[in-house]
Amino acid sequence: MMTDTKASNTMSQTDTHPQSTEQTRLTDLPILFKSLHIDTLPNDVQTKIARVDACLPQTQCGLCEHPDGCLPYATAIVLKGEPYNKCVPGGQPVTDAIAQTIGIDTHLTAAPSQWPIDMTSGRPTEVRAVIREDDCIGCTKCIPACPVDAIVGTGKHMHTIFTDLCTGCELCIAPCPVDCIDLVIVERELSPFERVAEQEDLRQRYHTHLKRVTEQLADTSNSKPVVSMVEAKLNNATSQSLNISEAQAKNTIAAAKLRTKIKKLEKQLSVRANDKKQMELEGLQAELDALQAVL
């Protein structure tokens, strides 16, 4: 039978987080998590959620069917009794660690991964995303998909993924229109301390990402369209927090879409004149001006 070394590593995370850390782990959360109402829960329940969240790898991959990330899954485990074996990248070690944390004796088998099990860690083999530079068209669609801002690049220029920051969540694969992102296997061994430190860093990077996107969505002059499920939820949460009326929210979204269309037409017209597109551009600009007058 394989020795489950990383299971004990993961379980030791609850011992490396003192009570003060558990109390602060759930403070100053991004607005995306406001709907969880964690701050209204009893202290012992909050502590249990924090401990379960500390067990999770913080890849924010959504494979547990919680696209918002690890914290909503941890909350669902504690409050709703959701199965604790759904963390795919964590595998059996994380499943066992959560069971110990919440005090459950029943054994559940971890959700299967498409990647083989690493015989040393007991977890699925880790992968990292790599962009094939020659095939990248610079569409930027992969950038907002990354939960930890590990991808950099600008429109029509080749993008780069910082491998050391990549969580292997695979979320950048689907948006790529030219399939130029590959997943490569990485082999490494982490001590319990190193794993805890890495997971905390990833958690903080994800929260920073969410707060930055929230600020962008709250900025009415921002023309960047909503491009992911998480951003759509953030958009809704931001609108609610700002007490924006339904009509104003719709107008803001419509204005953002108009700006995107206008920029596209302006680029086309800068290359080649076209009377029909020029008239369309003028109509869209007039429509945008009218919307901005009521925002």
C-alpha cells in the first residue's frame, strides 16, 4: 500500500495555523464572498471553515463545482454537509485531511483526476500551463481566466505564463481560440511548511486578483467587458454593494459593450475607410453619448 506522506503533511496545516491566524483568515475578504455571510456565523463555525480552507490547495480551479474557488467549497462542506472529497488537485491527502478537520470517521475516495497519482505525495501529478509562443495570437482571452494573475501580455503580442506562479488550474485552456496552451507535468517535493506557505501565497494572490477586478468593474469608465463567470458574479456583487439601480446597472453594461464595438470599428476604419462602417460607428457613438448622459 502506498504511504500517504502528503496526507499527514496536509493535516498538519491545522496545527501550523494558530487561533489568531484562523480568526484573521476570514477578514477583509473580497466582495465575491459577501454572499457567504461568513462574518455572521458563530466563531466556532468560522474557525472550522478557516481550517477546512487551509487544507485546500488554493488552486481556485473550480473542479469541485465551486467556480468561485476554495473558500466557497470549504464553506459548503461545513454549512451544507457537501461531500468533502471533491478537491481534484488535492486528491486523497486533502480529502483525508478535511475529514479529520471536521471530525468525520467515514472514508470517502477522492474525486478522480485526469493526471496520474504521484507515488510520493499521494496527490495527482502537478501540471503547469505553458504558452507555445509561435502560435499565440495575443488575443488576451487567457489573461482574465487566470485566478492568480500568472499570465502577462498585451493585445496582439505574445503572452507569457510565469510557471512559478501557475497553479495548474487549467482555466486558461478553454478560452484560448488557437489552442496554444499546453500543460506540462512538474515533479517536486514540498515540506509541510513549504506547502502551507505556498497555499497562503496563492490564496492571497487570488484575493488580490478579485479585489482588482472588482475595482475595474466598479469604474464606470472601464470599457473592459465581463469575460468569465467569476467576473460576472463580481459584477453583480459590486453593483449591489454600490446600491446601483437595475436600470443603471443595465446601462453601465450596455455602455461597456458599446465602447468595445466602437473600439473595434475604429481599428477597422484606421486600416481601411468604409462608409457603411463609418455610419455604424457614428450611430454607436451617439448611442453611447445618450447612455453616458443618464449614468
